[in-house]
Amino acid sequence: MDRLAGKVALITGGARGIGEAAARLFVTEGASVVIADVLAEAGAALAGELGDAATFVACDVTRAYDWARAVEAAETSFGSLNVLLNNAGVLHAAGLLDTTEAEFRRVVDVNQIGVFLGLQAVVPAMRRAGGGSIVNTSSIAGLQGMRHLMAYSATKWAVRGMTKTAALELARDNIRVNSIHPGTIVTDMNPSGSSLRSPLGREGRPDEVAQLLCYLASDESSYTTGAEHVIDAGLLAG
């Protein structure tokens, strides 16, 4: 119950799906959380439900100003910032010839530029805290090509590379950076799941991904950085 005692976590895309599941688990495990999302009503309601250990800040991850406000909220409300779940993202399902330039740029803005801005925004606060853990949400689409996910796959491969580069650059600051690569997880963004059949024969749940996030946020993973953590029920096994 105290795996994250004393930790302060900023969770983007925290109002629903994997972010919501992580926020709930983190509070249960002793952390304080800043729920950051463009979904203000849902985010504020979740923070209210979680009580004094949570606060909500409206945050568009494509805007550096919003990132600065979210980091400030963490330090003002809870005194420090130790964990970032760079989780906000959008899914656009379309192939190469069916993806417009505007659609491609929108996915890049949220999934790639948003992660980049988040990495930049939290480093000073984590240095003040003496270190931290950053987890970037990629996908199994960042480990292999997938039909009809041209823009999404491009950004998730980019997240993988940014994670490894940041891990190398920030190791001296005792800031660990890892990526997670979920398979088919049923969320509001992906309510119908997928036709992909996993060896386990089912789709994943957000709370299952939250358990992996809790491990990476905690001191249990103190020797882990720059790594890819796949949670896909065996889809990439063969």
C-alpha cells in the first residue's frame, strides 16, 4: 500500500483510460497526483473523488505554457515533483494515402511534441527534488509497423527514440526515463479493442497497465532506465 509513499506524480491524459487507472492506483499506493488533461470536467471530478492527494490542472500538452502550469501545480500543491507519466495521446487510424498532412501534423503535435515538451518541463523540478522517474507511453506500434496507423506509428517510434536519448542525458541527474508499449487495451480512445488476437486470448485493461506504471514510478525500478517495457499479452512474441 505504500510503494509510492512520498512521491508526487504528474499524469497527462489523466482524466480517463490508462491515466485515470494510474491516478487511482498511485493514490492508493501513497502518492500525490496532479491530473493533467484537456477534459476539464472529467479531470476535476476524478481529482475531487481522490481527495486531498489529488489536484487537477487543465493542460494541452502541445503548449509549453500549460506544461509550466502543471509543473507549478505539483510543486505548489505537494512540494515537489518526482514522477511524470507522459501519457496523453491521440489515435488516428488511416493508411499512408488516406492521411492528410493536417491529420499527420495533429498526431505529431500531441503524441511527439507533447512528450518532448513534457520532458523539458519537468527536468528542473526533478533536479530540485534530487531525481525522478519519467515514463513515456509508446505502443507496440512503436516496435513494429502496423497497417493503417501511419501517423500514430510514426509518433510512437519517435517516443521510443526520445526516451532512450533522454535516459542517457538525464542519468547524471538521477532521473530515469523509460517507455511502455501497450498492446490492445480497451479505453475510451479504443473502446472496441482490436482484431489482433493475443496468445492470452483477450484484450488488456487500463488497471493492468497501471501496475506496470507503478513499478516504473517506484524505487523498485531504481536500476531501470532507457528500457522498453512491453505489455501486450504476447502479441509481439511471434
